Amino acid sequence: MNRKESGKLHIVQESLKMKDNKYLIKGVSRHYSKPMNMLSLNRTPEWKLDIASKQKKLSGLLLDRCIALDCCPICMSKEHRLFVSIFDYPFHQCDACGHIFSQRPPATDAIRDLYNEHQDSNDTKAVQSEVYAKKELYKKRVANIARPKVNFVNKIVKEKGRWVDIGAGVGDIVASAKESGWDAIGLESDLAEIRFAEQMGTKLVNAFIDESNMDRYLKGAKLVSLFNVLEHIPSPGEFMRLVSSSIPDGTNVVIEVPRHPSISSFANKAFPEYAARHIYPPDHLHIFTEKSLDIILKENHLNIEAIWLFGQDIFETFSSMAIKGGHENQALFSPVLESVNNLQADVDKADLSDTMIVVAVKRKAV
Ligand SMILES: [Zn+2]
């Protein structure tokens, strides 16, 4: 790159930062980057294409069971505009808080049917030999994904106690939290995931958490976590109201959500036909800005103390480009994938990561 080009790139980066700064939250400790070995997790472009085609099919099945939203589900502003349309689902961006939301999401009962119908095809139906392979992959998943998240929490939250993980999935966070000395339990409504977690050695509680049982499950918690949960819930603000009203002052709340502005948002906009994560229907209803997440937390007396940005923006972009060009099996692509972490670290530093984890604490009563 010559000097003129590098100067241009610098200007683009600066203008992006200036434009995007308005959604950053101030006065919290900021942390950056989490290295990840995409190849060891089998996250190849072929894998991405396979997921994208399944998501497209599911999205099509629900198209006639959608409702239309007239305002931002976070700040209720009526000023919003189309950001991208994926598999015929419009995603709008709010002018006020920057939040990206599914503007015609499937109705709540349609979402429930979707998850119930597709439980049977889940991992737990695998034959025994496949379970062994999955156990190996699971160990890598715990080491690559769950353990760094728990370590981050341990850096910020010094006092351990009961950790309640809502939407525990296959139990990898619970397993990691226990390893590091927490008295951890996981709540999960998906029976297939509960069975799989049990095969992997982690027992979860089968519960669909709502207003009727929130108090009971959160009783005695020192920390409540929601990893990749809020983006699937039609009204995340309402859900956080329930969480906050069930915990005493001083309790920590840890949340992971997809984040905007990010390079992945741009990749989804440029390559909507390959959307398999981040902005994709029918699963993801929300992509949060720091500001939109802060709005629903502040409303519920939850103050963010630390924020960690990381993501898969470079993988998302490069793998989409490779698929588009039919280049995913070319020799040059492996070194490209191997360079993902270094490039991603720069994306993170520029505050353009596609994922954030925040650690908040319920405010002391005044
Ligand atoms: Zn808004």
C-alpha cells in the first residue's frame, strides 16, 4: 500500500470512528479481543454456507406468521429506516439509539413452534461414535469460547457465590464457572440441549424462565448471566425488568449480545444471501449498540462497569467473499484464515467488533 492509499484508509477509519462514537458508552472500563481458532472449531466457509441455507429455509417457513413493529423495541422511537433485508426479513435501524431490529419478526407463538419442531434434528440424536467426536469438539468449545468469558468475569467480579446462567445452552459456561470455583447452575428450556449437556457431564435445570418463576430461580444469586439470549427475545427491556426486580442490590449481571456498528453488520449488508450469524432471521431479533443495551439496563437500575469487545468480523467478511467468488478451497485461503486473529484485533481496537460482553451491577439503593 502506498502512502497516499494508507492515508486514505486512515481517513476512512477516522470518519467511521467519529460517526460511530455517538453509540459508545463512556466511563466504563473497556477491554478488547479474544483470540479464536476458527479451524479447530470446524468453522469453515462450507460450514457457514450450510448454516445460511438452513436459516434461509426456516425463515421462509415463518414468513406468513410475522408481525410488523412501528417503533424501536428499545427506545420506542418511531424514527427508523431499513438497514438490510435478509431472506425477505427487513431489519431496521433506529435513528435515536442506533439499535438494529427485525421490523417484521415472527409472532411469539411462531418462534416457540419453530424451536419445538426443530428439537428432533438436534445433536442429541447423533449415534454414539458421533458423540465421541462431538465431545472432542465440546472440549475445544469450552476452552476457546466459555473459559475466556468466565475468566473475564472473574477479573471484574472478585467475590464468588451462586452463578445462575439463563439460557445455558449446552452448559459450557456452567461447566467453566464451576471449574473456577463458582456454585453455578444453568437454566435451559431446550430438552435436546439439556440432554447433550448431560452427555458432556453437566446437569442443567429444565426451565422456561418467565414472570411466574424468575424470583424462585434467581434467589440467592451473586451473579446472573445471559449469554446470547436477549437478541432472541421480542422485548429485552421487559425481560431485564423481571431479572432486575428479582435480585438485590449488589448482584452482578453479565450479558453477551451481537453488536453494532461492526464490520460484520457491513458484511451481512454486502452479502445478505450468506447470513448465518449476526444479522440473520428468523433467530436474531436484535443487534444492540452499546447505547441501546445501556438504555434497557439503566432503566432497570443496572450499571455497566466493564465492557469487552471481540468478534468474528474478519472471518465473516473473508469467508463471505470466498464463497461469493467460489474461492474457499483455494490454497491462499488457509493463510487468510490463519491471519484472522491479528486483523480482528485491529477491528476490536477501532470499536467495530460484532460482539460485546458487559458486566453490570445492580445499583445500591439511595
Ligand atoms: Zn431506539
